Amino acid sequence: MVDRDGYRPNVGIILTNTKNQVFWGKRIRQDAWQFPQGGIQHGETPEQAMFRELQEEVGLQPCHVRILGRTREWMRYDVPQHWMRREWRGNYRGQKQIWFLLRLVGRDCDVCLRASGHPEFDAWRWNDYWIEMDSVIEFKRDVYRTALNELVRYLPPVKSARCSGTYR
């Protein structure tokens, strides 16, 4: 499903933990790290697609996360010709995405990269929210920065550990 401008509707997912670190998945057999993302199927809302992609790529169910926010508008990126499948060339330009910011309310061990028959990641890690984008494929970097900048306002403050002991 490609719109008249040549963009495939898609969702992007920025999953955070209680330290406001973000989930990065390493693409299978590549040295490229990215946020979970995927296409919106016919008849799906962006939120429905987000939950489906989250389960397929990361193994998390809706009960494992809380939605903190989402981008207001579609964000677009063009895919270079040499990255496109042959059958897409012609009217396909790239992706248009709605991004979601989620908080993991489950545990790290709830993440399962083999939840689907076609895993997309072979490793994952938590990184600082404002990590350098060097390991992200170049044509997605601007959309990642824009999504992070728009969604940062939804991040709750990090609770610091306080000592409850008595001092003399």
C-alpha cells in the first residue's frame, strides 16, 4: 500500500525504560541499529500497527508497555534507489511514519527477538536517549532526530535513588 506520492504508511517505535534509555535493535546480519518499525496494513490504525509490530519484532504485548505520546504529523524519508526492491522501483519513494514513544512497564526479560517466524533483530540494547546516530542507516537519521526531538517532551522525569538511612 503506497500513497499517491509514493510513500508507504509505516509506524516507528521509540521504546524507553525507567531511566529514559531507548531500545535499539541490531538488524540481522548487519552492523546497523534501529528502532522497531513496520508497515501499516490495510484497515489498521497506526496504533494497531504499532502494537502488531512491537509484538512481531520485540515480542512485547500491550500489557508490557504504556503509550507516552505520538508524533502529530507524518514524517517522511526517501529510500535510495540501490536499497529498493526491484518491484518497488517506479512509484515508490520511501516511507511516511507516525512515531510512538512507549514506556516499558514489563521487564527486560519480556523482550523476545524470536517472537515471529521472521525476526528482524539479532541483538538489542538500551542506549541514552540522545545517542549519536552513526550506527543508524544514513537515510533514516533525520527522521530519527525529528521524532526524538518531538517526543522528548513526553518523557517523565527519571526518579533518582535516595538513601533512606539515618545519618549522625
